[in-house]
Amino acid sequence: MDNVRSDGYSRLTKNARITSFQPHLHNRGKAQCMEAIYPDGRQEMLSCVNDYKFGWHIVYNYSEDVQPLLPANTILHVISWHNNTASNRYNPDPRNWAGFGQRSIDDMSFAWVNYVWLTDDDFKQQVEQRRASRVTQQQ
């Protein structure tokens, strides 16, 4: 099957600034995205790698001025897709059933996410600085 989807969720217990995202899937991995689900229910896509290659393992560093600033209790939602068909040249044997596991030939996925915890005061200050910077850029 193509576009086999798996989802992972992690709640931030404190305010955080996300500094980088690294998708990690195995041979049949196809794509991975990460979104924030804010405490008020609003959703925002933070990163998406649509052409994942097993041999790359690239860390995507956010520029400092766009590092996501996320309040406590935000949920990080990681969505991953696998291609278990013969069209995936990295698929070692498309005739075999593929399931979740830790071997490179299994479907597996997670994301390395680097972040810095922020106090309430630091979070408010950084959010305000970001707003002021956007206002200045729009003028």
C-alpha cells in the first residue's frame, strides 16, 4: 500500500521555542509533517518534508525569527506516511507485508524535535518581540 499513515502526539508541559525538526523514518518512509495543536484547538502546520529519503536524515533548523513559540499544553502532532509498494525504490521487498517495528525494513517513524523551555515571562517577552518585529516589517 502507498500512503500508509501513522500519527504521534506529544504534549508540551511548558512553554517552548522549537529550534529544529528532523524526520526519522525507515526504508519505506515517504513523508513526515509536524503540526501544533494549540490549547484553544487551533492547528498550525510547522514543518513538512514531502520527499523523504532514508539516507538523508537532515535536520531542519528554523531561522531564529520564525522558531515556533508554543504555549504550555500545546500538542505536537507528527504525521508520517510510508510507501510499501514496488514504486518505492527503497522498499527491499514489496511482496512482503510491512508492519511497525525497529528494523530498517519495518514501517517506523518519529521526529527529533529540539526545543528550549521558556518561563512564562520569557515566553510573553518573545511573543511580544515577534509581534513588534512583524509590525515593523509591514510598515
